[in-house]
Amino acid sequence: MTSRAVLAFLSVFIIARVLENGRTGQLSHYEHLAGITTGVIAGGLVIQNWVSPWPLLLALLIFSVLNYLVRLVSLKSRVARKVLVGEPSLIIQNGKIMEQEMKRLRYNIDELLMQLRNQGVFDIAEVEFAVLEPDGQLNVLLKADKIPVKREDIQVESQYQGISSELIVDGQLIYQNLDQNNLDEAWLINELNKQGIRTPGEVHLAILDAQGKLYVDKSDDELTHDTKVEDDPGG
């Protein structure tokens, strides 16, 4: 058992060194699955002591060679990189949430809001663009007038920001948050009507900031200009 464990450790160590890609960020989905598969085969080498180690070592070698070839191809081919690693996706454009893109990625509004908070953004109305990277990280560009500056540079007193409250999520009213802000459904419906929205079901997200300003993102946003975050070598 000990010798097989040492053999498995050395095999995985060598494979990891050979396939090392130099990145320090999160792994892509393919890299994650490839790592799990390598670990499963190596684990079988240790645990299945009633089986000769050589077939498992051969399987580990074949899988590693194939993995190496796949990575080699991805270095040479941009198309292969798109298939294996993926490409960035525009989640917020010009302050509007791209619902169809979120559905395609199976990425929900709660995940978006959480990642915005991780970036220090508590008011979605301040966001100009948000890009979801292939490794799952969200990069955010604030609107020009919302980019923070040092107070000592402009010598003005900063305004209290506070925490925003979600009033509608995926067409559903959050009555608890309405009550906490001393508001009711009638007030919210009236505010929606001012923006040409008849029912909460037409709203993907509605947020009230600490200053009482209501941000509304409709479920069927129409953009006059579509921005892409990846190059298209075909034109």
C-alpha cells in the first residue's frame, strides 16, 4: 500500500509539473474536471491494491498525454481556447442586466448581487458594465460619475451610502423589504407605472437605495447598441 501511495504521489506530482500553465487565478471548468479525473485514477492506484498498478499507471499516462495535447492545441488555436476555457460574457451593459445571457450561463440574480457586493458595489444603478469571466470572476466598470475619488483630492464631505433594498426579484415582490422601508405595494406599483411598467411581473430587479431612489431593470430590456467583450477574428 505504501509503495503504491508513493507511486501515485510521484505520478501526480510529475503530471502537475508538466501540465502547469503558470496561471495563479481560478481554474477553468475543463481544468477542474481534468484535475478531478487525474485524482480519481491516482486514487484507484492506491486503494485498489488487488489490481496490478500498471494498467492504472498506463491509464494515468494516456489521460495525461491527451490532456497535454489538448492544452497544446488550445495554445495554438483561439477556437480551441473558446471551447475549452470559454469566453467572457457581458452581464450588465449600459446599466441594464442582460437576462438572456444570464439564462444561457445559468447565472442567477442572487449570484450577481453577491459578486457585486464582493467588488464593493451595493447599488447596481452605479454599474456601467459587468463582465463575467470564464473562471467565474465578475469584473465591474462603474459609471463615470460613480468612480470613487479620494476625499482629500476634492475636499468635500462624503455622502452616506447605506445599504440598498431589493423590492422585486424575478418578478416577485419582497414584502419584508417594503415593510422595512415603510412602503407598500401601492407605492411600488405607482412608481413602476411612472416608468411605463404595468405589473411587477415585467420587472427582473427593482432596488431602492439609501437615498430613496428606485432602480428598475425590466425583463425585456431593449438595447440600441450591442457591446461585445470578445474579438471575432472572422469579422
